[in-house]
Amino acid sequence: MRPDGHLTAAGGSQLTLRDAASGRTSTVDARYVVAADGARSAVRGALGIGMAGDEHLRDGIMVQLRAPLWEMLGEHRYGIYGITHPQAAGSLLPAGRDDRWLYGFDWDPSRELLTDHTGDRLRDRIASATGVPGRSPRIERVMGFSFAAQIADRFRCDDVFLVGDAAHQITPRGGTGMNTAIADAFDIGWKLAWVVNGWAPPALLATYEPERRPLVEHNLVRSADPMGSRRHAISELSADLAGRIAHRWIATPAGPVSTLDLISHGATVLAGPQGADRWERVVAGVSDPVPVTVRRLDDVTARALSIAPGGAQLVRPDGFPVAAWSTPGDTSLPLRDALASMIAGRHADAVPPSLVDAVASRAVPS
């Protein structure tokens, strides 16, 4: 279904949906719209939101093929394989069942046409890339593509929110594009859920762009950097986690559970081992629209999360700590204030300064 909508005077949007198979159309009214319709977003275009940055950083060719490669790889299965053969450098990615693969490599359209890459030429290159000269892959599709490093001028128009490639185009360098898109959807998803469920006012939605944009810009600049995929993982970890609590395995009767799996769809209080009972009483005495869950931690896990034995952290659904206390004490009022601040989205008025100029010039901040 493809959306083609316009804003209504009463708020929300009216969208015309077309069934791609039958061609039939229908009209729906939506209080909120999440535009996840890709780099050529029809919704973004209908709203007149522009893109800034470089739309043509690098060209390449992508070949969709079928070849029995899994049997050769055995148990060594990964999401992407870097090919370093001098005559076949590129990337090979599994792309579905029945041994479907994608093979991408650089291409200079100023020197040769896409049609110059004939079936025989591609099969020879694929044989070199895979190291299996005796097999003939079935080539299903050949297409040209270009890397872009662009970001939308804004991620929101009234009650329409851009996510993923509709909001930003990130090159494959550094492998952050899909993760950035998923994080966009998770961020606006839990905030919309809180608003629709009546747990928070619509003001919470104003935090979407101020919270996401700096992280998106960091990943976009990294992807535009020719050495972006070679930055040290430790130096990038803080940006990738975006303040989220650390992952730690916790032993349970049902098996190991991640600290991230302790986070509920409402607010979560992660309590140290010496104060969990008292924290449960504190939470029970706080009346707020959003549900609050208390999770008991063992001493080692609590210390790993910088929680005192009798202390606690208040955490959002995305794992971001909102407040922390060293002891339960008389914390019902501070807990209520922390919840109210989180629900209201009080820090969401201004969008941070943009890094688009650096992206457009392909410069990398120091």
C-alpha cells in the first residue's frame, strides 16, 4: 500500500491508500502518520520537506544472484562478507532463502555503461569473488546504485514523523544505516504508544527529533568518511548506545536474561539488592498514568550499572536512565517529579545545531 496524503484542518492526516496488486484505493483518517517509505519517500515529498547533504558520494553495481554458497561456507555464516580479491573486490550478502545473494562492487559510470557488465563478465567476476570457478551462478538482476549522505530538513511536520531512509540516507560504511533506522522507529514508537494510551501528553512527541537528530548526524558524518568503517569500536560505542544502560547477562531459573530484557513498555525502576522491597513500596505509592515496574538486580549487576546496593535507576522504554537515587529514603516525591518530567518532554523545544554543512563538504569533524 502506498500512502499519498494531506493534512486535515482538524489535525492528523487523510491518506489515500492504493493496493499495489489490485489498484483499488481507499481513504483513511489517521491521527498520526509514521513515514517509513524509504529514500524516495512519497510522504516526505508531499510535505515539501527537503534533504541536505551529498546525494552522490560513490557509485556501485549490485547483482542479485542465486548460487549454492551456503554449502561451501558451512557453519561460518555472517550477514556480510568482504571480498578482497584484486579483480573482484566488493561485498557479498545473503539475501533470502534458496541461496539468494547480493554482490556489490564499485562502478565508475563515467568510464563504462551498466550494460557493459554482461552476464559472462559478471559470472567470471563472481567466480573470482566466491573462489568457486566451477559453478555458474544464476543472475536475476543487475542494477546501479549510488551512496548518499543526506538528512531531511526536519523529521516532523505537524503529526507526521519521518523515520529511517525517509529521514536520512546513510552509506554502508560503518554498518550503521539499518541500526539507525530501527532506533528511529523504536523512539517514535514508544512515545506514540504512551500518548495514544493516555500515559503522556502530545508534548512528549516533541522529543523525537531533538533526541534522534544528533545521533543520526553523527552516523551520517561517519558514513561519509572514507575511513568511517575503520574507526575504533570503543570510540564509537558511546554514540551507538546513546546513553542506554549496559547489556549484562543475568542468571535466572529460566536461563540467562539480558539487563535490556528487564525494561518494560512503561517506566522501569532497576533496584539494587538491598532496597528492592522498599522501592516497590515507593513505586506503589506513586500514582501516575504510566505504569512503573520494579526490577530487582543482584549486587554484581547493580554495580555494573552504577546502582548502589540500596539505590535505583528510573529507565525509559529505550533503556535511557532518567534519574538515579543512592537510597530509597523518602523518594516518592523525587520519583514523581522524575516521572512527570519524562512524561512531559520538557527538554524538547529546540533542535540541536546541524552537522549538514560538514556532511555536504565531506569533511569529518575532529
